[in-house]
Amino acid sequence: MIKRVEKGTLDPKINEVLPLEEFPAALNSLKGRQVRGKIIIRMQS
């Protein structure tokens, strides 16, 4: 997978990066299909 990212053939779409405290809201957004792409949960500040 890393090779595909390096080649530019894999382009992951990141919708937003959120702190761990906002995980419940992020999960609801995913369940409600309100997101296009990935949501990254930041574990530490």
C-alpha cells in the first residue's frame, strides 16, 4: 500500500482530523453517511 501512495496511484481522502473527545460525533457522522473520505482520530494532543 505504501508503494501505491508513493507512486500516486492511491490517494486516500481525509475528511477531517479530530481529537479523541470528538469520537462519538465522528462515529455518528460515519453512521449517517455524512462524510466523504476518512475521519482521523487524534489520540494525543
